[in-house]
Amino acid sequence: MKSDIPKEFLDRIKKLEDKIGYTFKDKSLPLTALTHRSFVAEYPKKLKDYEVLEFLGDAVLSLIVSEILIKAYPNAKEGELSQIRSAVVSETYLSKLAREIGLNELVLLSKGEIQQKGMERDSLLCDVFEAVFGAVYVDCGYYIDPPRQIFNRLFKDRLLKDIEKGEIPRDYKSLLQIITQKVFGTVPKYRFISAKGPEHEKIFTMECIITEDLKTTGTGRSKKEAETKAAQKAYMKLRDKAQESKD
């Protein structure tokens, strides 16, 4: 019950409610969603950590994202939809959404975790993000509409734009290789272009070669990162060409 929750936690819960635009009937649910197990071990009174809600929220978000993708890309193949969904519900992407609504400022951590900047870890922020949606799902009686509405209002447009721009975490080198083998009967080649900057802050440039007429370059703090960026550009070009030919 609300009266059983200390004011310091109620203030934090109110901030979460304001951020997601949802008022919880059971205030213990958002408190649990924001509580890391390290805080439970340190806090003198009994609290629950977010792990069970995280487990539930993972399934809730997978369903919501699946619905968005099927409606946005009705002609896409199952394999492509599956790859995109995996990228969207990944630790890297969900932690980015968590930061956008400031969950890193609300999570309850032990003093040790705070000193180690646990609130900035992708894995932890992804877990909290999932737990929050799990909490909403439970609070509304295991009804999918409220968490769906929250996600769509806050993130749907951004998500679709990120997909179109290729700004979701995907294995672009593997995706590109699949396309080039199918279209050209060959695999991409990567060539080192340059490395600039001091030894501890070098920026590498790599070239991705598909054909003599299709070459892209990418930069990064490692050759691997630069290759991935170059592969991403090539993948997007081939995808756009394929779309133009359909139109």
C-alpha cells in the first residue's frame, strides 16, 4: 500500500509516473521495478528487486515491438522481422531508451554500485526498462493496452525512424554478406584506409568493397568498428536500391 512506502521512495515513484504518463494503483510495483538486488541487500527493511518484473517485461516488450513491426512492414519476411525485433529489444537499444526517460536517475542501487556507476551500465538500464513495463502490465491486470500505449506514445515514432536510418544495433557485416552473396554471388571485401590520432585515441578508416561501383567507407576507434560502419552504409544503399526497384 502507498502508506507503507517511505516518502523518499514515493517521490521517486512520482517522477517515474510523470516520465511515462501512467499512475500506478499499486505503488509497490514501480518501487520494485526500480530496485536493484544490491539495494535490497543493503536496505534494512524488506524490499523486492526487479528481476521477476524484468522477466515479464521482456515478453511484454517483445509483443509490443512485434506488433509495431508487422503493421509498419506488412510485406517483410519473418526472418527480417525477427532480426529487427532482436535489435530493438537488445540491451544496447533498450538502455538507450531508458536513458531518454531518465531511468538511470531513478534506479535504487547500493553505495558500492553507485560508486562503480552501475546506473550507467547498459545491462542494468535494460533490465530496469523491462521491469517498468512489466510493472505496468501487472498493475493494469495483465492487460496489454496500457503498456502498449505508453511505448507507442513515447518511442514508436523514434523507433521507426531509427530502423529506417539503420540506427539500431545489428550485425551489418553478416546482413551485408547475405545480400551480396544472393545478388552478386560474392562477399564484401574490407580494406584499410588510414589510422589517425595519438596511439590511445586512434580513429581508423576502413573501406567496404562490393563492386567497382559500390564502395563505402566507415570510421571508428577500432578496425572492426570502422568495418561495421562501412558495412552498414553499404547495406543501407543496397536496401534502398531494392526498395526503389519494387516501387
